[in-house]
Amino acid sequence: MKTPLLFAALCAATFALAQAEPGAFAPIDETSAEVDMEEDATSKVQEFLDAKGWTEGDNAKADGSTFIVSVGYGTIAAPPSSPSYNASRPRAFAKAMLDAKSQMARYLEQTLSVAVEMSYAEQGASGDPTPQEQMAAALNAMPDDSLIGKGKRYLHAKMDNLLSKEGVDTSAQREKAQADYAAAAAKAKQLAATETFKRAIGATATTYVSGLQAFYTVEAQGKGENGEIGVVCVWSPALAETAAALTNGQVPTALRKGKKPIREQLPTDTKVLISTFGVQQKIDENGQLVLVSYAQNAARTANKRAERAAYSKAQLDASAQIRSFAGEAVTTNQAMSEAEQSLDYNIEGQLPDYRDESAYNEYQQSVAKALPINGIKVVKRWSAKHPVSGQTVYGVVCAWSPAGAALARQVKSTVEAAAKAGAEGKRSIGTPAAAGQGGGASSAAKVNKEAENRTLLNSGDEGDEDAF
């Protein structure tokens, strides 16, 4: 009875080893964000850039001022059928923004290294190949002497013994493997030439990035594949000035031509809101520059408390995006190795053997340390069904401006002074004359069984706008 269990354990172990505006851009219009069901995010982003006449990197406005464009992409890891799909979408945008920041960092400065080598060797027709050439020719058939390779062979031997006890003959497979090895060894004797090519490319970039706004986002979700979010980011001197105001507290004195109030500039179409992410800079009715941050999240369960938590998570994300706008340390590394080998033989009709041993890896990171920020406010909450998953999306739009931050700091000092006295139980007024105290016996509350089945939709008293 122990044999099947041991066999299962060996299978599991074998599997484990094998796995071993720039300045102040115009407000976004109804086409500035969308879910695309046909095209992929890359083609849609390129369409947008072509329509604008922009390219990645430096661009010039009509007045001659310069702005920088960077592009990023992020994969929606969860499938549309997953309960976590709507939670995975904001993460995909975060990936896309990190990718765009990395592209910006590489544009500013990157350190590149390249190494290329190639070798070619011929073997005389009358002589035997060298041991190194024989080893190269028989590489696929020779046993793996690494720890993992030995472990695999050990497990295979154990499994062969178990199968043999169960009446399964594995000798045919062993004989075939031995025959393949013998054929490879014989083939190595006919080796005529060996060509080897290797190339290694490395790129690193480490810099600070601030004032990068998500000017355009697109969401693409095809059938039977991972969704993706693409973002076109823009940097300009005016955006950098606003980012600096987050840290130095200065309020720009130069005003722009006023536009509509910020709330009236926000998209009203939920289909647009669903695919709008990140920070954008706008101009309010007073001509002041305002950062608007779009974020969204999903509820874990279908109840009101989970819904409130979804709004709270979205608000936290929107605030974090404003923090990131102020400045981050960005690091990105890329490494690509290309290696191939071609073995040619003195065998008529025999094509050369080819091996590709290329590899690629990439690492991206952005870090923004703790920074006090005053005056981040919520200007809109919204919810809508996602067109693909059918799940409800809960969104929040936050805003921040240098003028608003200055006001918040002023209010903070006023509130704290009064609140501190109240919190510490201090009083600054005299004791009034004793007053009569009235009251009566309170009656016990009656339990109303019908209350459990009642519903309530009611508003409290509205505050007086003239009183503040």
C-alpha cells in the first residue's frame, strides 16, 4: 500500500526539480481613455501619438517650448472571470507607470555595455574531432552532471524500480536513450566545423523623476488573453514646477487663463472614467494649476462595508499618485545575452545542428519616501460596471493645488491650537453660576421586531453655507 504513495511523492519531487500640456494641457476629452476590445494597447497608443504628431522622447510645442513623452505598459494578470480582475487593473496601471518612469530615466541617462564574440573552427576530414568538439556535438544527449541532473536521474532510477515491481517494463526506453547517445557520439566523429556566437548587452539607469503626468491611458482586453493597460506620460517644465511646489510649499504667482471649475472638467461618461488612471494637471476657473488624480478599486464582497473599503483604497491610491508625482528615485536594469552554436558535419544531406541559448531579464523600481502633503481633497466618487468583467468599479478623483495646500496648512495651525486645548482639558473661561439640573427617569427602550425588516434612505440636516 505504500508503493503508490511513494510513487506520487517521487512524481511531485521530479516536478519540483523541473520547475526548479506640457505646461498646462487641455482637459481630457471623452476619447482620452477607453477600453479597446479589438486592438492591443501598443497599436492604440501608437495611433494616439501619430494623431498628436508626438514621438517618444523630446517634442516641441507651437511656442517652441519642449516637453518629453514616455510610454509604458502593464499586464492585467487576473483573467476577466477572476473575482480579483478589477483589483488587478489598477496594479496593471501601476506597472505601466513604472515602465514609463523607467523609459524616462533611460532617456535622461543610461549606462550601456556591449560585448560580442564569435569563433569558427574546422576539423580535418581525416582526423578525429577534439574532445571539446565531441562534447559540443553530443551536448544534447550527454547526461546532466549538475545537482539537479543527478537528482533527476536518481528519481528516474527509483521510479523505474517501482514501475518494474508493478510490471511495467522500462528497458525499451533505456535502450532507446543508449542508442540515441551512441548515435550522437558517432555523429560527433563526423564533425566538420563549429561556429559559435555570443553577445551580451547591459543597460542601467538610476535617476530622480518628478512631474510625470499620465496624459492618456488605454485599456485593452482581448478574448482568451491577458488584458493590458498602456499609458502615455508627459513631462514639462511647468509640470516640474508644480511637482516642486509639493515639496517647497511655494504658490506660483503667474496665473493662466481660467477655465471651468475642476469638477466640471471631469469626464461624465463612466466608460471613460473606468479607464482613466493617474495624475493630470488642469487649470481651474481662477487660472491656477491643479493636479487631478484618478484611481479606482474593487470590493472584496457584496456588502456596503466592502464598498466603503473599495472607495478608501481608491482614495489612498489617488493620494499616493500625487506623492509619486512630487518625485521618485527610479532604477532600471536590463540584461540581454545572445548565444548560438552551429555544428556542421561531413555527412551528406545532414543539416547543421543549431542551439539557441539566449536570455533576457529586466528590473524596474521606483521609491518615494514619506513626505507630508497638505490639501489633498476628494472632488468626485463614482461607480460603474466594467464592460468586460461585469464587476463593479469604485472610483475616486482627488485634487491638489499649491494654493489649496497653503490654505490647508493655515487651517491646520488654527485647528490644532484650539483642538490641543480641548484634548488636554484646558479651559480659558471662568466658572458660571450653578444652574438647576432637571431630568427624569428614563424608560427602557422597546424592542421592535419589525425593525429588522425595514429599510432606510434618508438625509440628515444640511449645514448652513453662510456659517463658515
